[in-house]
Amino acid sequence: MSTRQQLLIYLKESKGTWVSGEFLAHKIAVSRSAVWKHIGSLKDDGYVIESSRKKGYLLCQISDLLLANEIREGLNTNVFGKGDIIYFRETDSTNARAKYLAGDGAPEGTLVVAEKQTDGRGRRGRSWFSPPGEGIYTSIVLRPPIPPNEAPKLTLLTSVALAEALLSLTSLKVNIKWPNDILINGRKAAGILTEISTEMDRIDYVVIGVGVNVNTPCKGLPPDIAHTATSVLMETGRVFPRIVLLRAFLEWLEIYYETFKTKGFDPILSRWKHLADMIGQQISVDLMDSVRVGKVLDLDKDGFLILQDRRGMIERIISGDVTLLNQE
Ligand code: BTN
């Protein structure tokens, strides 16, 4: 264990009380100046630590950054977040980083996390608003033993896991809008971008990228999404610890991923249907080159949308942008 990690353990154990530099230096078997240097680097990483020449050090507040050691602490998973966690204060896109790592052989469960993205990507070539410290921007590498045509199921599975994480930690009204937008009180708070690399008829890797607006303040959203998007802070009026939500998401994701591998997609689909609550709704779907309007009859076994238009024609929709008409 590194000096820094040991130092953090002692500081956390005595959180709220002062601990002398001498004690820390003795326990960790380093010099007092080494302790001082590491305290400086912890402060740089967002830990609020008071220093006094007489009393030593006092840990007042744990860092709000999504640091690997903080993510791991108390994380109840076997694989996700247990291996490599690649952390960036700033990067272009966590999906781009994760794809690069996956192409280089990174194992399943490798996690990329950023405080800020300069080129956050959304579905259908859109960008994802990623201001520093306000959201969760993360991507995970999966190597699922399924054929490529089943990969879209992983996106639905992820949306269920993310909805479960929000429902387990808040009393908010959380829904899924097909295929994978997470809505809070009817507005989009999170999105999922799945990217896949295949070789012949097998999947090499899947990168699941998740963006959540957690502590985006009112008026913090850019004008183009201000009327359709929201954040946990905007809906609750309270700053929410991002790390708690990230851990819960990883835990739910692992539960559903294991369920998928051992029991198949049916249990996930039925939970998805419940959370989406779309059956019977009037919607319009933008298919890029055309728009379909109709009533949602069902979601089929692959999670595709079964839509009936006004003339009674039934169509299976594989991908598109949905607008819920009766909620406009
Ligand atoms: C959507 O359009 O709804 C999907 C948004 C996905 C955004 C996340 S943020 C982390 C990861 N990295 C990216 O560049 N995009 C995804």
C-alpha cells in the first residue's frame, strides 16, 4: 500500500480529531517532511485538511473527486471497479479512452472516469455536456460472451441498472425513455452510449459510457437542452455525493450483467418494461430520415419497439429518438 493510501487510512480513522505529524510519520515509517508532502498532494486532490504546527493534521472533508481509492472504498462488487480505474481530471471522452484501452487488451470491468470531458459524445453524433465536477462521466469495458446482434441488450440492461441506482438512493420519479434515456420527473438526467468492436461473428469488446447530470445547478445547462434536461440537484434542491451514485450504479450494473449471463434477458426486459412505462403511450420516433407516429404496443424479446400507427400498421423500430406525445 502506498504512503498516501496509508496516510489517508490514519486520517480517516481519526476524522474529526487532530493527529500529529510525528504519529503519522512513526506509523507509516516515513519522515515528517514526507508526511507534509503527501498531505499537500491530498489537498490538491480535494481533501480538506487543516494543518497546525502544534496539533498536526485534521481531516475535515473527504474529496468530492471521483478518485479511484474513494470509488473502491466500500464498493460491493466482484469485478466492476475492482481492477483498473483510470481517472482523468480532464479528457476528451471516457468512451474514446476506454475503447483505446479495450483495443489494447484491457480486461472486463476496466473503468474510465473523468471529472470533465472536452469532447463528450452522445448518441447519433451529438455531444454530451460535461462540465467539471458536476456530473458522472464514466465508461466501462465489457467482454460479453454473446453474439454482436445481442449487444443492444446491454444498453437496456445499463439503463435499468442506472435507474435502480437512482431509485435506491433518492425518492425521485425515475423512468426510462426508450431506448436508454434516464428521465427524472420527465426530463433527461442521464444517457448511455454503447460502442462495440466485433471480430467476425463475435464481440471483441463493448464500451458502455454513462453520463449523469448530478450536481448541475439551475441555469447551469446550455440553452439547447435547458428545457428537456435536468439534474439530481435541480430535482431535489440538494447537492448529491457523486461517488455514492457511481458506486451504486456499478453494483447494480454487476447484478444485472450477472443475471443476463446466467438467466438470460427476460428478467431484465420485464424490469425495463416496468421502469419505461411506455406501453400504450402515443409517441413520435425520429428515425433520422423519417418520423413515425403511433402507439407503443409492446417491446419485443430483443427490446425493440413495436409501434402501431393511426392506420393500424405495425412496425418494429430498432433505433430512433422518441418523443412522448401525451406528456408534451
Ligand atoms: C446520450 O446521447 O444520451 C448518450 C450520452 C452518453 C454520455 C457519456 S458521458 C461518458 C461517456 N463518454 C462519452 O463521450 N459519452 C459517454
